[in-house]
Amino acid sequence: MARLDVATGGHRMQIGFVGLGAMGSAMAGRLLAAGHAVHVFNRTAQRAESLRAQGASVAATPAEATAQAQVVVTMVSDDAALGQVTFGKDGIASALRDDAVHVGMSTIGVDAARQVASRHRAQRQRYVSVPVFGRPDAAAQGKLFLMAAGADADLQAVSPLLGQLGQSTHTIGPEPWQANLVKLLGNFMLMSMVETLAETAVVADKAGIEPARVVEALTGTLFNAPPYRNYGASIAAQRFRPAGFGLPLAQKDNRLLLAAADALGVPLPVASLLHDRFLGVRARGIGEGHDLSALAVGALADAGLRWKDG
């Protein structure tokens, strides 16, 4: 494996990495390629084997992955998973060193982020939130976009590591939950974009115009940005598998945003529409294994059109 230049003052860091889904595996692999000592844990142990082959140390518990670490990264699926690997039996908090920092990179709710930060603070432990935008291929290349929030000293301590995982880091504020809210807002904008692309493709189809031609024309001019191009091409081709951003995870994120907005007293009409769209699409058997682009099934069904695998 080709080695990258280590942007940490030439020091090999001890890193714990908990959560080895598609994103987590790509990120941990990136850190291994940078020459760090990476101790990994995943609840489904088999997922760690490819990283073992790359030189990772495979731990039996989150605590074991944490014990030697200067930085512990979590990239898990939801609020409950983060709580379990952090504060459950043999969790991260039971082994986190005083000088180490827990970097939460999962997409979780605002309330969960507050609780994790509060519990770490009560134990005099350091915690920051750094959720990411990007797909696994971007993670493997260190091209993620990172949203960071937490104490300045803690963010500074992990900044060299963040520089290896992302092409840019945006500091949002001093409270970890603030970065999680921005991540949910960004995902909300992606979901809204997918809905408008789907409706656009359906109108074109019903008018007898090839959807791919319309999407190509629009995403090559006014809407010339990777998310529009990538999701637009998938929707036009009705290519809803494999999942890059899984539709069930997107549905979860939409619910989390609605909960955060409700707590703030802010109505979100578009997010409410998306909530119902997700329910309708899931009722048609679309879910596990499908990408967010499969949200387009709702617009297709509303217009009386069939989709390729429907």
C-alpha cells in the first residue's frame, strides 16, 4: 500500500476507530495509509478483517480500541449505537485517557450530541463533534468536507488528523451539537434537491422528453455541482442501487432535523413533505439497499409511472 505523507509533525499517532460501515472502513483505511497505528472495533466483527489485512489492530471491545489511543473516532449508524459504544459495557468512556479526544463523526441528533458531550464533560473527558459530507470514495481519498464543533483546544489537538480525512474543515461553534445540527441541515438540503430532481424528471418523462437529456442539460449549466450531477444521473436512469447514502439513513436524518426544529419552534414545511414522502416510498418496499435517489419512486408513483424494479 502506498504511504501518504503524515501531516502530524512526523509523529505516528495511536488512533482508535469504532464503527466500520462503508464510511468508517474507508476513513480507517485512509489513516492506516497515512502511517498511523489504528485500533479498530466493529459490532459485526467480520467487517474488521479487511482492515486487519491492511495493518490495523482489531479490538474485541470499544474500550480495547480506546486504551492506547490519543484520538478515538466514532462513525456509527445512529444515536443508540453511539451511546452503546461510548457508555455501554466496555465502552469508550471506560478507557479514554485524560489527554485523549473522542471525535464523534456520526450523523446523530442534537439531543444525543448534547447528552454525549455532557456525560464526557462530567467524567472530565474531551469530546468534539465532526460529522462529514461525502461518500466512501471521497473518504478513501481524504476529500470529505468536515463540520467541526467543540472547545478550541480540543479541535486544535485533532486538526492534523482531520486534515488527513478531509479537504476542508469548517468550524461551526464551541458546542459539539452545533456541528451535528449543521450536518442535518446539509442532509435536508440534499433530500430537497433529490425531490426536485425527481419531480423534474417525471415532468420531462410525461412530456415525452428523455429525462436523462433534461437532467444533463440542467446539471451542466445552472445546476453544475456534483450532488446535482450524481443524483440527477441516478434518478434519470432509475438507478437506485447500490446505496451511497442509504435511504433508511436519510429518513432517520430527516426525522432528527424535524425534532430539532420542533424544539426550536421552527416550522419546516419542506422537511414535513419529505417525511411523508419517505413513508410513502418505504410503504412500497423501498428501503434497505436503496440509495437516497430512490426517493424518486414517490414522484414516479404519483404520476402513474412505473420504475425499473417496481
